[in-house]
Amino acid sequence: MSDTTTPRGGIGRIVAASLIGTTIEWYDFFLYGSAAALVFNTLFFPTADPLVGTLIAFITYAIGFAARPLGGVVFGHFGDKIGRKKLLVVSLLMMGGATFAMGLLPTYDSIGVGAPVLLTVLRLIQGFALGGEWGGAVLIVSEHGGDKNRGFWASWPQAGAPGGNLLATGVLALLAAFQSEAAFQSWGWRVPFLLSGVLVLIGLWIRVSVSESPVFLEAQAKAEAAAAQGVKDRAPVVEVFRRSWREVLSAIGTRFGENISYYILTSFLLVYVTVHLELPKSTALNAVLIGSAVHFVTIPLWGALSDRLGRRPVTLIGSVGMAVWAFAFFGLVDSTSFPVITAAVTVGLLLHGAMYGPQAAFISEMFDTKVRYSGASMGSQLASIVAGALAPIVAVELLKDYGSSTPVSIYLCVAAVITTVTVAVTRETLGRDLARSRDEETVTAPTVTTADRV
């Protein structure tokens, strides 16, 4: 690669900027999910039945996912046209501003139905911003890093998800430990949302200092040269569905089991432990806290392993393992023992990490540069609607209707099987040169030798 691939501060600074930004954005997004399970059901959606109130809160939680594909289209279009860096700054500002505003919202008791309406609007803004965040964050790292270690470097922005969840859950757990239930319900829940304003300033300070992707700059120069000769490019989103619709479907299937399993293991667990098992909320919060710490550390390790074995084998370890673990998980949680619950969550998140760690490089390598932001964003965010958005709702509804975790285990197992089948029929991408289009090269796994991977 040319010298342009070594930006100010090197790949470490690029990774740090993406990791901190994604951690903050996922902190904002997951904070809503945790609050929906713990306090929003009574503060914004008061009903006689706690599970019904929680279900309504999770529906607004899902609305945020509905806005993510739109964010993916808009951010993807401009990210493929004007660059990854500018759009990452915009997404961080939108997400942080919406989360900070949530901390200032009046509750249902104060203004009635206006409270949940305002909450829903802010949730839509969150979803729109996150829809554009993921693609840009993983691409700017993937396109800066070299071919041999892309899985490792690109997995660091993925670690922002457990990092954000760790931060959100940790703040909530800390408040729950040092506040009375009444104080937490009254004003304590607002603190984590207001804290987002400080985090965004830190993230912006780091994110604005990084360089644009050299792969994108090269593709942009080619596009400008072609335009000067009268060649007109189609809009990136149109080009994606015209030439790369199979890759979009592969991305959706790859994310399906990963998405559902994550929200079952984290957001739904809070409901299951506090409402169904009637245990203190600190039990679930602390279990997720410990599991997320292990998750954060191991995601880059799975990414590094994918640089040696390939993206598909590592992803299959996670999806096949999750299909089996789906039935052991709730049996262990039903023990009501904190160490056992923590172990169940941790093992589940380790298996999730095997799917999630290689995913950034895997999906990035599916698309050509001129449509990569749009393609990666559309594939990942469409999956978020059919998978992650519905996961807590489906799980709560199944628990409410059957009073048992068995249907939830079946649901989780089927999701993992869908990802297993998708990855099994998707071609390996390890070793692809991101600067070259599919028309310029044919990538097959055997072309990458063991020596090349070291």
C-alpha cells in the first residue's frame, strides 16, 4: 500500500477513533434498551400489567431499529459520495444529542401522552444515526488496514457494542447500588442519559482528527476522472441492488442469528430475571456487566482468528454453538444463582463474539468501494429490523403467552441456524484487496496461503 494508507497517528489512531465513537453510540442505543426494561414501562407507559408496559416500551425500542435502514441509505449514499469521516461526525452528533435530550424529558405523569410521543421521536433519531454509524466505522478501519490483518483491526469497532453496553449497564448498576428504588425512579435514571453529552465531546475530539480512507480517496479520484469523460455513475443504493443484491442478502443472513442472540442475552435477560424470576435488577445488570467485559476483550481475538482460518469458519463456530447454547442458557438462568447466571451470559456472549468479531471484515469485503458504505449499511440495518428490533418483543410475547423460556430458546436456535446456513453458502472473502473491484479480481479462499496470513 502507498504512504496514504498510513494516516496521522497510524492505524492505531483510526481504530481508537472508530472504537470510541461506536462505544459512545452503542452506549446511547443500549441505554434506551436497558431503561425500557427497567423504568420506561412505568415512567412513560404506565399500565396495570408490568409485562404489558414493558412490551409497549420495547415496541418504541423497536421503532429505533425501523429508522436504521433509512439512516443506512442516507449515510451510505453520502458516505460513498463524499467520504466516511464526515458522516461519522454527523452520526455521533445526532445520536448524542438525542440521548442527552432523553435525559431532560418530562414523564407521563407530567405531560401525559406527549411524553411517550417525544420519547419515540428521539428514539427514531437515535436509530437513524446508528444506521449510518456502523458502516462508516467499520469501513474506515477496514480500508485503512492491510489485507493480512483486516479481521483483527476491523473487529475493534465491533467491540464498541459490548463496550457501550458495558458502559451503559455499568452506570445503571452503579446507580442502582447507591440509590434507593424511589430515587432511581424519580431522577436517577436521567443521569446516564445526560452523561452522553460529555462522552460525545470526547468522541468528537478524537474522531475529527483522523484521515479519510485512502481506498475511498482512490475510488473517488477514479470516479471524478470517469465523470470528466462523461461517464455517469448511478446512485450507490441503486447500484447495490442492481449488482450486489446477493451480497446484501448474505449480509442480512450473516447478521440474523448474531443480532437476535445479542438482544436476547442482554436486553431480554433484564426482563426475564426481574419480572419472570422476580430477582433484583442488580442480578441481571451485574451478570451482563461481567459478560460484556469478557465480550469486549475477546471480540478482537475472534477477528484475529478469522485472519488465519477465514471469516466463514470462525462465524460458524459462533452460530452452531449458539444454536446449541440456546437451550442450555435459560436452564442455567432459572437456577437463580448469580454465578451461574453470569456464566450463562458470558458463554453466550463468547459465542456471539465468534459471529460478531469477523463480521466487519466479512461484510466489508463483500462489496466494491464505490458502493461499500451503502451495501454494508443496507445489509446490516435491514437485518436489524427483522432480527434485533423484534427480538425483545417476540421474546417478551412468548414469555407472556407460554410462561416458559422454551419457546424463546427455540426462537434463538432457529435464528442461529439461519445464520449457519447463510454463511455455509456464502463464499469466503479472506484476502480480498479492497482497492480492486469484483470485475478486476476473483477472490477464492485457496489463493491465500498460510504464510500470507501470518
